[in-house]
Amino acid sequence: QVQLQESGPGLVKPSLTLSLTCSVSGMSITTDGYLWNWIRQPPGKGLEWMGAITYSGSPYHNPTLKSRTSISRDTSRNQFTLQLSSVTPEDTAVYYCASIGDDKWGQGTQVTVSS
């Protein structure tokens, strides 16, 4: 019954910051042992794990994106957030939030970086 849903802008201009929110229903994001992930898939390419935040609020990052990535959470709203700064057209992708261990994924949201 757990559901995840991404929300945020579909179009972002280069050099700005992309902010996406994942809303979780059916369970608390503070449930012991859970890891809440962000994954993206550029067109024609494979999945790329971006980072995650634990049930206790500790973030993890893909080293290739760490300098531009911030992952946080709002437990009062049962949401977690991705911020990706200094975006370029190479950041164009479908972005997913997921609890991978449970194989629970959002439907994905298309983000295009273009001026």
C-alpha cells in the first residue's frame, strides 16, 4: 500500500537549481531501516543512482554528483526532497524516487533543462 509520488517543475533553466519532492503515503519515512532514494534516467541511458536519505535523516550521495546534490526531508509532511544545483542540459532525465528494498517506485517525472 506504500506509494511514492514525485513532484516539481518539468522545465528548468541552465545554471539554476532543480528541486523535486517525493511524497510518501502508506508508511512513515521515519520507519526503522528504510532508505529513501533518488534515481534518474537520461534519455536512451540507464538508471543512475543519485543519492538517498535514511529513516533517521542521514544523507548519502553518488560521488559524481555530490558537490551539486542536497537531499533532505520534511517528516511533518512525510516527504523527502532532492535539490540539484547548477543544472545543465545533461541533467535532462526522468527522475524517480524509490524505496528500492521494497521495490516501491514513484511513476517518475520528466525534467528538461533548457533555456
